[in-house]
Amino acid sequence: MITAKLNTYRQSPRKVRLVSDSVKGKSVEQAIQTLKVTTKSAALPLLKLIESAVDNAKKSFNVDSKGLYIKEFRV
């Protein structure tokens, strides 16, 4: 399991949860495409978080991003 954390983001959890629920359970490619077209302000930090997690997975575990999906988000 690959995890990533965003500790210092200051926005209400309700607003962030709206965006995170829209990508939960999707593949990484689908999640990135969804976040790129989402107009909510929480979309950009979550997009960066997902991209960071994918980069860490590639470097640390030598995993291809095509098989990755979003299992869960905790807000």
C-alpha cells in the first residue's frame, strides 16, 4: 500500500471531502482527469497529492501507474 499525506492544507473538511469523494475508487488516470476539470479550490492540492504519491510509488516500489487506483481518502 502506498500512502501520501497532506498535513498543512487549511480548508474546511466538508469542502475537501466533496472533491475527494468524487475521485475515490477511481484509477489514478481517471482521478487526475477528474481533478483537472473540477472547479473547486481543493482540486489542485489533491491533484498534487495524487501526483506526488504516484511519483513516490514509481521511485520507491518501481510500480507502473496504470495499475494504481485511489483506495481511500481521509479528510
